[in-house]
Amino acid sequence: MTDLPPNTQNSDNSEIAQELVRKLRQKQGTWVEWGIAIAQLQKLGYDPQAIFEGTGFEPIQQNQVVVGAQVYNSIEKVGASQAARSHYSTRGSDVLYELRLLTQEERAAAAELTFQHKLDIDEAREVAKAVKDFSRFGTLPEGFESHPGDAVAYHSWKLARQNSDLQERSRLIAKGLRFAHSQTARKQIEQLLTDFTVVPKRPAPLLPFYRLDSEEELPRIIPVVGELPLTPQELKAVPIVEGIEPFGIVKFAGEQAWVPLPGWQILLSAEDPVVILCKSDRFPNQTQSHSQVLVVVDRQEREWDSNSYFVVDNSGELDFQWFETAPEIPILGKIIVILRPKKILDENVTKDFWQIDE
């Protein structure tokens, strides 16, 4: 491990940074203090790789303790129990990290639940999802109260009703009873012990995946100098445009970027299309490699229907969701195309004209 490079703009900041690095390298304090220290280094302009070389904290660890510390501070602010705060002050950064998308009040309540039931990271992730989904109800489901335990119980109750396999159904009922907070929620779940009616689960619609398959579908964006007469200086002033793989995205001066897409009718018909890049594993049931995909969202299409996926605000972050019934939260746009990059077995072959001609 090496010292961080000095901050030439502010020697005082450099001294502060070196002291933070020393404490992190020696693992002084709690993990919460580590997260705060790493966040301070990031604010001072040091990137994750430089922090790793100076402290030994890998970038993925940095992110976990920084976000986990933020969650810890929020549950402390809202007023989680002393026992829960004491527990998570010395361990459990990975568990608290899973609660990051919840509100402060939801984080505190969920942290209490994970502490009381001694849940691991995978179980904490399930709790966070159940609480987030439960929070979208305008009117709470009958028998269930606004508590993370009831949120998990409702999730288990819903899955149990949709399951015809008796063993899996029994497991879900037991899980629901384990987490149920209110007596009314417990009663709802206990009814499944005698009521074996299976409520069919509505299948999620197919995702609108496309793939670029021909050279004609790979347009190239070329900058326009203008209309004659033009001067040599105007010619030289046009910047070089280089496409960013795998979709040929180009960036110009400023923050805006553009991407070339084929003139498919669905795109031509869109009133207000925008592009979002993400990994394919953000969508359900994707068995292919987690490659980057390009998601086209029509911001004008904000009316729910059960056969489409939508983009919504998930606690300040954009998220893609399918809703079986009309959601209580606002819809920001409808997904109209998900584009995979073109598969090219030998990229060099397209550069050799003699091979193409033959």
C-alpha cells in the first residue's frame, strides 16, 4: 500500500487525507467510521483505486461501508432501538447496505426486524424488497398493517396463494407466520392452512428485446460542417466523433450524447423517446450474460397497462418495473425497446474490404 498522492491545490486537505488513510490502513475505529472516512476522501477528490492503493479497502468494500454508514446514520437519526444501533455499530454493513433504497423511517424499522430475526444479507435483501413493494400500496391489503414484519408476511402470503406445491406453500406460510407483526396478519396467513385455493399468478409480459443483426442497421453519425461557402478554419473546427461501443454512442461538447438507432416503426411512433443504459440483469429471467443493453423509454407514455414495463422513481433512483395492477406511484415512462448489441464473431473482418468483397 502507498500514500495517497498529495493534493497540490490544498496542502491542508492533503494532510487531512493522509491522516484518514492512516486510520483506515490501521483499521482504527468502527466500520461506520471507516465509511465516513472513505466518503471524506472521495469528497477530497480521491478515486476508489487511489483509496484502495492507500488503505487496502477494495472499491466494492468502499461502496458497501460508505452506503452502509449512511444507512446507519439514518436509523440513528430516526431513532432505532439502542440494541439495534449497538449491534450494527460494530458489524452488519452488508445487511444495512441492502436497506439503502428505503426511506429513513423504513430503514429504521427494517433494521430492527433484521436485528431481531438475525437475518443475513440475502434475507435482508428480501425484506427490503418486500417493504418497498408494500409501501406502494395506497390502501394497505386487508389484515396487514404498516410494519416491515407485515410487509414480509404479506409477500409470503401472496406467494403461498399462488403456489400449488404443498411443500413450498407450507414453507411460505411458515415464513409469513415467522415475520407477521399484527394478529390480523397472522390470521390471514393461518387461513391458508385450511384454504388450498390457488390464485393463478399473472405471468409477466415478454420483455421487448431486439438485436442489431445487419450492417445496414448500424448507422454511423457524421458531424456536419455546414453549407458552402466555408473556410478552412470552419472545417478544422469540427471535432472528431468517435463512437463508444457497443452501440456507437457519440458525445459532443458538453454533457449531451446521442446514439444512432434504426428507423423502426416503434421508434418513429414514439413521441418523447429517451435512452437509458444498464446491464441486462436489471430485468427478470435473463439467463444470458449480464451485458450492457440500451433501453428506450417513451416519456409521453405514462398510462399503465398490464402488458408493458415502466420506468418509475424508486426513492430517488430510476427503476424498471412491471405492475400486475395499476400502481399507486407515478409512472415516468414506458419501455418500448430493449436493444442488445450486435454479435460480431470477428470484428476485424469488417475492416478488410477484400474479405467483404469475396
